[in-house]
Amino acid sequence: MTQEEKERFVIPDEEGTEHLFDELFRFTVDETEKSYIVLIPVGEEEDEEEEVEVFAFRYEDREGEENDIAFFPVETDDEWSMIEEMLNTFSDEEDE
């Protein structure tokens, strides 16, 4: 999937202000069957000199609605560790 094919998502913050995000990557953990997505704010293109803030969520496809997913907060340290490991792997692949 190329950058042009990746999805964009609008996610509101606590105040209801909507923010646009580009999908960086998504993955599913076979053992738990939980799916995760990593997003970056639109306009925060990756620059080798600067770090880009990334946002991670657990997600589920909504039944009966095409291309519609529900986002859930990442809750455990184990989940965060796994996401960080996947992000490191993704970053290493991008550098090649």
C-alpha cells in the first residue's frame, strides 16, 4: 500500500475540535485478535531531522458499514510496548 492509498481519518479531541490524520500503518495481533492503527497528523510529513508525533489506537471494524472503524484508547503497558516495537520495525523498514 503506497502513501497515496493510505486512509485519512478525522478524529475529534476532548473539546470536539476535529483533526485530520494519515494512516502510518495498521496491524493485528494473532494471539489476541486485536487490531491496532498508528496515525500521524496531516501536515507532519516525516523528516529525518525531526521527530513526528504519532498516535496509536486499538480499532474494530463496525459491522455493516464499509470503511468505518471505531477507535479505542490503548490501555495497557503491554499494548504500548508492542506498538513501540512495531513502530521501530516500521521505521527501520522505511530507512532501507
